[in-house]
Amino acid sequence: MGESEGTEAVDAFLRSLGATDEQIESAWTDCHIARLAGDLVFAEGATLTADEIAAMTGTPVAQVLSLWRTLGIVVPAADRPMFSARDAELTRFLTQMNPVGSHGDELLRVVGSSLSRVAEAAVSVYVQTKEPALDSPDVDLLVWAKDLASVSAAALRLGDSMGIIFSHHMRDAIDRQRVAQAAVSERSLHRLAVGFVDLVGFTPLSMHTSPTELLELVGAFEVKAFEVASAHSGRIVKHIGDEVMFIALHAGDGCAIARDITASFGDGIEPRGGVCFGDVIARHGDYYGKVVNLASRLADLAIPGEVLVDGETASAASDTFAFQPAGHRVLKGFDDPIEVFSLDTSAPPWAQSPG
């Protein structure tokens, strides 16, 4: 196929996605003709402005703008076409039905923040894996454009399916909350095991490792942490650089998660962990309080390959694990020395239990 025929084929494909001649001309000028295909898929049906949605739903335009900005969506101006009929339906539902009550803004911010992270991850995966092979002078632009359109459509389909996934996570969250709040005094408290595992040696390694290799290491760490937490009925709360924070309903499960993640790496990267069990403050899927702070301090205190716990956690998990006394330690933020125990994976549970 000649260059002219190739250009015509690309233009015809983009027009089939709804591109205007002006959009196509601009894309050729800016050298992003293939990427226009993905943009068109995501922009399909987005012909309404915030002003028009306000009129359609009987909602003040300021409230429409506030709603979408609370969800983390950038709305440059009320007269910019960027919304679809489905967006109008959602606006009507959220503003008129008010399904999330007086604390709706808080929940919508969490939803928006979480979905923003999902979107950032999806884009990064494509840019770092598939796009380098396509962004080449030897690649047919029509092939690249069709691939981007296909991937974008698949992403939208995944987004539409998130309600299915969400229902499962809701059930799991309800089950966890019922168990975690069975013996607490306030609704904001959960009784959980909280743990941290970080990668000792990660910082010096990052100074002498290529970005690709570093991403592979971080990816392997995140995958292993997720698999281990799921296997022990736990949940990864967040990744903080080279550190992961997790929770579990029982002290033994928390220790098991920290042990298995810590045992999974070598070759210059040696994880270490800290676990504490007790009452934590729950807010927006994250956890705070003395127990969380202590678990983090214990992870910082541990030597490579070690998991440290406090006395309450060692006692609560003594039917599953053995622990060796590790002395009383003065930790930042705690007035009194903390009795510390080291998780002993070489001895049976009854060999060494705290009194």
C-alpha cells in the first residue's frame, strides 16, 4: 500500500469513529494521528455541556460543576461539550435521589480518587508495555490506530463491568466490618491486624538499576503482596513506594502475611516487617491510630528478613506462631518502652509463647 493509500485508509478509519476533517488535519499536523483513535472512542457521545446537563436535570449549573469536580473530573468550563446522556442520568440520580446521604461528598471523593488511580494504572500499563512496540517508523499507522481503538473500547467495557466487581468487594467489606467491629466500643473503630513490609536495599539498588528493571521489581513486589494477602484473607491497603501496608482480621493472619512476603525475595532485596493487632480508626478504606503507628515503627526496627510484633500481637497469635523475645525498645512517638517479639518460623508454635 502506497503512502497516499495508507493515509486515506487511516483517515477513513478515523472518520468511521466520528472524527471531523478538522480533527484529522490537526492530528496529522501534531503527529498523533494514531492516538486520535483512542481519543475518539472515549469521547463518543460526549456532546453535552454542564450548562445543558443542568437544564436537562433541573439542577443549578454550580451544583453540576461541584458534583463532577468532587468526583475528580476536570471541567474547564460550563459551556465545554464533554458529557454524555449517561452522565446526565448519573447527575440526576446523585443530585435528586441523594443515595449516599449527608456525607455524600466524602464518599464521592473516595470514589473519584480510586477510579483516578485505576485510570492512571491502565494508561501506564499500555504506555509502558504495548505502545513502545507500536511507536516506531516501521509500524503501520492504521494498525496502531485500530489497536488503540480496540484497547480503549476494552477499557470502557471493563469500566462498565466494575459494578459487578464492586458488588463482590462490597460483600467482602461488609463481612470484614462485622467481624472487625464485633468487640469495639465505637463505630469508627475496627479490631484488626495491621502490618507493614518494606524492601531493605531498594534505595541503593534504585541508584544503579534501569527504570525498566526497577519497575519489574516493584511490580513483582506488589503482585506477591497481593497474592499473599488474599491467600490469608487479608487486604492490601496501599503501596508506599517500596513499602506495603496490609490488614487482616486476625493476628495470626497478619503474621502469616508478613512472614510470606518477607520470605519471597532475595538477591540484594531483603524485606522486613512489623505487625500489630488491636483497635484502629477506619476512614475511607485507610486506617490510623496507635496500632498502625506501632506496626510501622516495628517494621523500621526489624533487621532484613525479620518480622517484629508487640506483646499483644504475639499473645493473640501464639496458637499459630512461635515468637522469640526481642527486648524492650524505645520507639519514636511512644512514651514507654515497647516489649517486642520476633516472629520465629523455625520453631513450632508451642516452643516459645509470651507469658
